[in-house]
Amino acid sequence: KTTYYKYVNLLKLNRNRPDKKKYETGIRTDRPKRILHMDVTIYRPLDHSRIYLYFLVDNFSRFILNWKASLNYSAKITFENIKEAYEMYGLENVNPHVDIIADGGTENRAQVEEYINSPGININKLVAQTDIIFSNSIVEAVNKRIKYDFLFNENLLDFEQTVQYLVYAVHEYNNKPHSSLYGYTPQ
């Protein structure tokens, strides 16, 4: 075996391997609660109903700050999700303001924009790939992890069972080591 590899090297018969694709570093922050990402995804339990899962995720730690599950697709639920997280985590104290990155969907308009533009609220909403060049991939990755690591591995019957399981799933996600955090947990 060593003779073979010796002659391969002497005769320069090594294959040229293509360079590994280098991805551009996306939007990052240097502290928690500075940039948040929000999105809605759909999950279908065994009764084939549509459950809309609303997630609000911190950019720095990948921590799920707040989540909601609903049978309705609505800006009101997104608004409630943001408002609860704003009050629960003291986001009014973030200096200069909190950036929330969302997509351009209807669930991110109406009451959400009213709340964000009201006096005393220091939130700046940015639309992914419109206001900034980056996508909303951080929250999309969270959607994927919650679905593939948790929801798709269970036979959840209906909305109530899904919500009960999501309490466990979000807690586990927030306390599971994460590769982009060098083995630390989002918590």
C-alpha cells in the first residue's frame, strides 16, 4: 500500500479535488436580543389540519424567545408573539433598538406594524431580501430543526396534542448543544 501511494505522489497522479464552496457569512450580531428573526411555518398532524407555528428567534444565541401555534394565519398572532417577548425579555432596554427580520408576508403587517410604530417601542422591522440583502435563514433553520428533530418523529393526532408536544420540543431545542455555538446551548 505504501509503495502504491509513493508512486502516485512521484508521478503526480493525484486527483484535483474541487474546492469546497465557501458560503458568505450572513447577518450576525455580537450580543443577544439585538437582532431577532420571525417566521411562520405549517405543520400537519394526523388529522390533516393546518397548524401555523409562529417563532421568534434570537440571532446571537439561536434561542426561541417566544412561539405560538394556531389554526389561523394572522398578523394578530404575530403581534401577540412579539408583544409577549418584548415584555418578557425587557427588549425596551436594548440600545439603540431591536431589529426584527421577517419576510414580506401578510402575517407581518397590520397590527404588527401598528405596534412597532407606536411611541415608546424601540423595534425596527426589516424585510428579508428587500430591506436587507440577507435571507431569514436563521429562523428557517429553527423551523427545520423543530420539525425534523421533534414533530416529524411523533404521531401527533391534533392541535391540542401538537401544542403540548411543542412545549417540550422548544424547551429541548433551547437546551440542546448547537454546532454554530461551538457546543453551547441557545439557553
